Amino acid sequence: MFWLLSYYSLYRKLLAYLHATATSYKTLPAIILEPEYLMKTTFLILFSFFTPIVWGQKTDDTVSKFKQRNLFSFIPSKVDKVNGLALGVWAENLKSPKDSLKINGVNLEINPVILFVYLGGGFYIPEINNFQNYIEKRSRKINQTDIDGLNISIPGFVNKTSKIRGVNISPLTFCAGEIHGLSISVLTNCSYVMHGVSICGIYNSSNQVKGIQIGLFNRATKLRGLQIGLWNKNEKRSLPFFNWQFKR
């Protein structure tokens, strides 16, 4: 009986996430191939095998008690706030699709799903052009992950509604809603908002930039700062090696 309740609850959670994600994509294949969807789905399936009773309990709770962990917490988990070290696969609050997570300190995640995406599909460049859609999602304050401090994601970080204030280090790829501070990755650095310094081996892309982009290719929809790389593009001009824009 517990197993039946577990899989029914898992089925409901997957449908709820699919419905929430589909609003920003046009086709089902695009949703299935997104690393964010793959991460959530993979974890839900594996977690259901090891803790079936957990999925069968309190699935319809609309009000949950605020949970805070000091010094250390595994992620993802049913925790709202972590003061200290968050360690796990990826940072997310699993209470419900509406609950968010705040980390003050260090987020250390080792996420093999990102590596599988690269091995199976090659170079991954996330879509970050719909800035208005991002603003609307942030205003609803639903399922957000915010990190103040140090974020280390191996091999990469993908959460397009997250906000990071501090330092991000991602060996392969980085994609967030906002980064305020320093972001370093080898392949791609993508965000809706970047205030600070973004250093990337191949492709830097942001909607709003206040600071410096350093990479092989740099793109900014609205730039207030500098771009250094082989090819640099902003709202005013496209230039090799060096580009700038300080006025509206």
C-alpha cells in the first residue's frame, strides 16, 4: 500500500512540475531535454525507491512549518533556509513546488546530470532572452533558490530563477537568473542579470550587464561596462577584442 501511495504521489509531483515548466516552452521535447527538468525527475525517481513512505505522506499540505538548518544541511531537502554549508546534488527546497530555499554560506553541489547532458547532446547554451518572463517568475516568489556567499557546482549550475550574491565557480557551465559578484566557468556563463565580473572560456551571455565580461565570445543585451574577447556584442555595436558601453 505504501508503494502505491508513493508512486501516485511521485506521479502528481511530476505532472505539477511539467505543467509549471511548460508555460515557458513551446514543445514537450524542449522541456524533457532541459537540465533542470532532468535533475528534478531523476532525483524524484531515485528518491522514491529509497524512501517510499515519505512520498506517501502529507502530499496535500498547503501550509508547512518553516525549517532552518545551521552549520550544515544536505540538498535538495525540505529545508527553507541554510546558514552554513549546503552539500548535495543541487540546491532546492522539496517541500512543494511553491517553496523556496535561501543559503547563507557555501553551496557545494556535485551534479552528474549536467555532465550527461553534455555527453549526450554536446554544447549546451540555455535560452535567456525572455527577461520579462523571468521578472514575473521572481515576483511570484515560487520555487526560488538564492545563495549569498560561495557557490561551487560540479560540473555545472543550471537554475534560471536563482539569484547568487558572491562568488560562483562552475567547471563546465553556469546559468542563473542573477549573479552579483564574480562568476567563473570553463564553457558558458549565462544569466538574465550580471553585476560584477563574468569570466568564461567560451561564451558569456547576459541580458543586463553592469561590469566586465571576459570570454571568447561575449554578448549583452544592455551593457554598462566592458567586454574583452575574440568577439563582443552589445546593444550599440559588435567589435573584436574589446567593446564598451557606458551610456544609455
